[in-house]
Amino acid sequence: MGFKLEKEKRKKLEDLKLAESRRVVLTEGTLIELLDGMEEVLGESALIALLYSAGLRRGRRVVEYLKEEEKEWDLEKWLDESLRLPRQEGIFSNYKIDLEKGKIYISNSIECRLERMSGKSYGRCCFTQGYISGILNSLIEGVKVKEVVHKKREGEDFLCIYEIK
Ligand SMILES: [Zn+2]
């Protein structure tokens, strides 16, 4: 008796592992302690730079992973597929791409959720911005990504808006 996942389901499981790593589950409280500890040792500006850099690397890795197979996608499809992976990872709960306006809308980023819990803010999403920049930089050479709206209340959600230039 064999058990075989359908191709689409199997692909989704591979996406979750991002090919090379398994999931680790941390509570938001543990993550806050981890970040506070890093800030205590490194200082605020080094922590912000570290989070941005880690996000950037992760974003690049996502695109690298997706590029392992040859795909004939247009830019919007590439962005959509690339942003789907961090959403599955829990980096944010949802996203919307508006290429005409040059904007990406992110709901409930990990930073917004941690800010809500701890009350502490860096005024922007360092890791998430790095992640999005890493994705975009891998797809469009020389592009700049800036978070222009941070933690705007939208009903039960928090919205951040990124501008692509
Ligand atoms: Zn934000």
C-alpha cells in the first residue's frame, strides 16, 4: 500500500522547508527576549542592521530557490510566488502587490505583531523590509525598496506599505 502526495501538495511542503531547512516554532515572547538580548549586547543600531541584513539574505535565498527550476513567469508572478513563501513562514499574514503604483502592502508583519505584544518599536519593520528588498533586488537590478507606512491600523490588522523605486 503506497501513499503518494499529489504533485501540488508535495511542492507546497517543499516550499515550507525552503529546500534546505526545517521549521522551528518559537513563541512571540521567546522571540522578544531573543531580540532584547541581542540589543543589550549589540546596541540598537547594530540590531537593526543585523535584522535588515538577515532579511535581505533570506529574500535572496527565496528567489534563488525558486530559480532552481526554469520558469517562464512575468515579474508579477515572480513577486507573488516569492512573497508567498515568507507568508507561509509566518513573516506576515498577507500581502498585495500593486506594480502600477509601485507598492507592496504587507499585513501583520512579524515586527508589528511583536510591537503590539511588547509595546516597543523601532518605527519600521527591519527584518521584513530586508526580506522584501532581498526578493526585489534579486528580480530587478538596482531597485530600491522603502517602507513608507508602518503599522497602520486596518480593522484588526496592521498594514505596512513598501514603495518600489
Ligand atoms: Zn512595518
